[in-house]
Amino acid sequence: MNPPDPRVRKIVTLFEGLAPADLPRLPEIYTPDARFKDPFNEVQGVAAITRIFEHMFNALESPRFVIRDVIVQGDQCFLSWDFVFRMKRFSGKEQVIRGATHLKLAADGRIADHRDYWDAAEELYERLPVVGALMRWLKRRVNA
């Protein structure tokens, strides 16, 4: 993905190629007091955001982001993405989580606010042994 907006191009390029060695580069795309929220985390500051990505690389095998769509309007950016990974503690089968990110950019083009949206129940819990069986059962009961 090569968005025409240079601010967003830098962000997308870093996310799509993100590796543990790139984590010290996060201040290039996040403001010092940036906020980050996803279904499991709500933190503020580059150091806290870096810890989330460190945990991702420690807990998962070969995690990577594939950006599908980019919409930019002023200081707002919306990305849709696939997050591809393997669970280290479970089967080595490749998993994909589909989600979206809303970014608010600071005047210098870095991310001031990062909010990820994805369905943890459908995209993650239903695929886990034991917990997945319970989640699928609950889903059937609610939809009956």
C-alpha cells in the first residue's frame, strides 16, 4: 500500500514492515504523549505503546500488518487491515484478524491518537481451544 499523503505513507510503511528492530523508530510516527487503545489496552506515551508492540512480538510468531485501505481527511486517517500471525502456544496455523484503525494526526504528521477496532470474540477467542468452544456455544445460544 502506497498512500499519496506523505504523512500516512510513512506510517503505513513502518506498520507493514514492523519488526522488533524497528521499535526504537516508533517516536518517528507517534507524538511523545500519543494515546493508544485497542480491545485489550489503553495507554498513553510512546514508551507504553512500545511495550504493547514488544509484547506482540514476544507472544506471537511472525506477526505482520497488511494495510488494505487508507482514507485520509485533514488530520484524520482510517486504515483497514489484516493482522497475520501464528500463536506460539497453540498450533502453528496462520491466523488473520481483520480490523480497522482510526488515527488522529498531530500538526507535525505524527500520530497523536491511535484507536484500533476489531472483534476480539469473533477474531480471536472463537479460535482458541476450550475458550473457542465456549464462545461458539454462547454465540449459538444468543442467536437462537
